[in-house]
Amino acid sequence: PGPSASFGKTVRLRLASGREQVWRIVGEDEADPKRGLLSWASPLARALQGAEAGDEVAPQGLPPVEVVEVSGGG
């Protein structure tokens, strides 16, 4: 198994539309969605906890997304 999503990691996601987004999971005080920085406490980041490439997660109230890649420290 590869790395799993957690605090400090960068996660590449494929949306239902096929478009990809990249997020880095950070502390609440660092969160800045416009810069791709996602608070660890957000519904998306919480749904991603422990997910690995190839997993599909369904954040509460949002459409499912596919984890394409997990990288970085943390």
C-alpha cells in the first residue's frame, strides 16, 4: 500500500466530472481554499483521512471523489 491521506499530505482527487483537484491538508489557521490548502477539520479532509490512491470517498453533503495520489510529509 502507498501513503494514506493525513495532516500535512498533498492529495490529488478526481471529481465526478473527471476534473482533478489538488489539496494539501493543513491546520485550520493555514486553510486557504484558493491556494489549495484544506483545513483538516473540513468535511472533505475528514472523509479523506486514511484514504489511499484508488480509494473513493464520499464526504458528507458532497459528491464522491476518487483519490488519485497521496504525497508529501506529515
